[in-house]
Amino acid sequence: MCAAILMSCATRHEIRILHVNDFHGFANAYKPYGSQEEQGGLAYLAGRIDDLRAEKPTLLLAAGDMIQGNNWANLFRGKSSIEAMNAMKFDAMVVGNHEFDFGQAVLKERIQEAAFPFLGADVEGLNALKPYIIKNVGGLSIAVIGVVTDDTPTSTHPKNVSGLNFYSPVDTINKYVRALRDKNDLIVVLSHTGFKADLDLAKKVEGIDVIVGGHSHTKVAKPAVVGKTYIVQAFEHGKALGVLDLTVKNGSIVQADGRLEPISPAGKENKTVGAIVAKYRQKVDSFMNETVGEAPVDLDGIHVRQQETNLGNLITDIIRKESGADAAIINGGTIRTSIRKGRITVSDVYAVVPFDNYIVAIKLTGQQIRDTLEHGVSGIEEEQGRFPQISGLAFTYNRLAPVGSRVKDVFIGGQPLIADKEYTVATHDFLAAGGDGYQAFGDAVQSSRDYAVVGGAMKGEKLVYSNAGKWLRDVVIDFVKSRKEISPEVEGRIREVK
């Protein structure tokens, strides 16, 4: 229905929603793994936004994970992203799980710097987040409600969300839709929960007109429709701009045309944003272009959420050797991008493992290791970041088996895993704290009688190695420097069986 404060319901309104998600600081155009053409580029994204915004009343939205990921953002803790987004005149952004990666104090600084609101209706304890905003666009009153995945406490380091509560996005949206539906012409949910969760949300909550999504990096070429709800998502890294054109009449959407526009350096550049990108790129390049080694093969960071990769093997081998552990396990989500064959720079390594994580090694029983691997393959259908990359281990699994009984044969050091035997397993502090749902690690640490966090470093009887003074990415750099040339291979550590 039409809002009472607006013009007659018979009035026809045409508006446009432009949207991006999961930018992760990729401000510079780049050649994605397997592609020979440069894609993305924040200045070209901004240039296309300028042209499309000039055509009709427009709402520009960001669906989360904007300030963390690539070195261009990470080295400035997201300040660079916010400066560019301000220049692009975003209307709103929902907080993503990776917005918490630098800690709450830094997030509050970024929110304060932003000329647009950060939304998070399902987050309690961070007052800087707004649950929703009301925007008048082309004569329509539009309520934009923001929600982030309730898995956030396990997808960032637990210390980053200490004191915060994350509630069900479905329950939260249901509450706000009831409160806002009759007072506004359109209800837009700005969601960082993933495409599958957005489909579920549309099924469970009536009254949502549009869901602008993120988190799953899904390339939704045309809007999905559930009931009367249109669901969109615009891939990742600014390589595409989402465009949704709506015609609203008599309080209802009578036409919706959506598309993704590819972004590349072939497009028009916004000079102001280009200058911001260049300013921060120069700062990055001044100390990130050092060559640390060579790779005669491509290092695959694309498939780390689905299968064993040579880059996953390299990183886990380094972790195991550095800690002296029997085995190493990390989540595929640790690895954020690939490295093309040829020269390897500091910047390349920082892009692969951008998080402030350090190596730890924990005593786990064989059963706990099996449980950990089970958890790792439990979300393979959705390509979730928990999929394991391993060293010193080998296992088989059947994805068609029920969750909890997918892992079959497990070997450690070439020998069958013994359930009640204790082994030393290396990982990083995020997983050791139970991150990404790796509860076996978290349980082992918490069960230590003298468990504590001292000066930011973990301590406990089950922890046999902990080096909080050196980030994982710097350990990787030292290893590559020492070898000069690296050519890791896929060795059959993880095999799928039927």
C-alpha cells in the first residue's frame, strides 16, 4: 500500500537500485584466476554508477564485506574503502561478517568516517549500527533494513565480537517488516546472509519487496523471485554492478528488470574515485612490491572451499613445519585468492592470507581430528569456507553420505588414525578459538585447566605451540624467500569417494 504521506496511489513511480557486495577492498582491476582479461576497478565501477544514477531516481546500496580483504583495504584497516564509498555517495551499507575482522574499535572508527549509515538490525551491543533507514526516492518512501549472518561469531575471531549478540535474521526482519510495512511504499532488505538464506527469508517473511544480498559471492544474473519478493546479488570484488529497475503503481511493484553489468577498465572512469584508488595504491606499492620468490605454476586459491589445492597444500605444509606438529588443518576460507605463476611479491602473499592470524598447535585425539574433518566437509554443497586444507593427513569422504558420517578413511603420517591416540595438530588462532565452527579445536583449548589469553596470545596445557608475535602471512613470506622457487602439487590428500 502507499504511504499516507505520499502522493496518490495511482501515481506511477520508476526507480533504480544499484548494488554491490563482497567488494573486499579490490579497488584495482585484476585478472581473476583462469582469465586473461582485467576485470573490476573501483574507479570504473564508480563511473558506471554515475551514468546509471543520472537516468532516474536511484538508491545505491552495499551488501557487506567492503572494508577487508585486499591489501588496498587491509593495510589501512578499511579507511581507504570508506573514503572511496563516501565519494561514490552510497546511501547505506549493511555490516558484513568481515567488517568485524579489525575489531570493534576500528569498526566504530570506520562507521564514524562514513557519510552513509551502517545497518545491522540483528546485532545487539554495537550502538553505531542502525537497524534500518527510511529514504525518499523518486517520491517513494523506502525502508531499508539491514541484517548480517548470525554465523558472524564463528566467521571472525571471537574476540572481535565479544559482548555482542547476533539474532536470527528471519525473526529480526519479520519484526521490522511488521512495524514498517504500512508506513512505507517499499521494504528493501539489505542482507549479508548468503543467497540460499535470502531465498529462505523470502519464503518465511511476507511483505518484503526486494532483498539485496551478499556474503555468498553469488552471481545472480537475473533477479530470483519468491512470491512477491525479488532477490538480487552482484558477484564479488566490484567485477559487476547490480542494476534493478522497478516500476511501482498502486503500492505494488508492477515491473522489475534486473541485470548485472560487467565492470572493467574499458569503461568510463570516475576521476575522483580514481585519484583515491591511486593514492592508496601508491602507499601499498611502496613496500609491497618486493619480490620474495618465483612460482613456475599457478597457485590455486579458487577451489579451496571444494577440494585439495596446491596452494592449500603449500600453506598447511608451512604451518606444520613451522610448528613441528604431526599435522596441520586450516579452513579453506583462510585463503582468499590465487597467485598466478611467475614472480611472487609481498603483496601477493598478503592478498592470499590477509588476516591477522598466528600459528598455534594443539593436542587433539584421533577422534577429535575425525570430528574436525567431518565439520570441514559438512558444508561442501554451499562451498562454505570451512572446507579443510591439510598437511600430514590424508582422508577420503563421501559428500552423498549424511552430515556427520561423510569422512571414511583417515591417515596421519601415512598410518591409520587411532581414535584414542593424541596427536599434535597445527592451525591458526582463529580456528583454535573455535572459529568457522571448528568446535573440536575450541573444545580442546577450553578444556585446558590453565587456559587463558595472556597479552593477546593463547595459553593452555593443550597448546604446545603458539607464536602470537608473527602473522601467518609473514611466516609464508619467510618460507618462500628461503626456497626462492616453489611448485606445490595436488597429491591426493583429500579424495572424494562414492
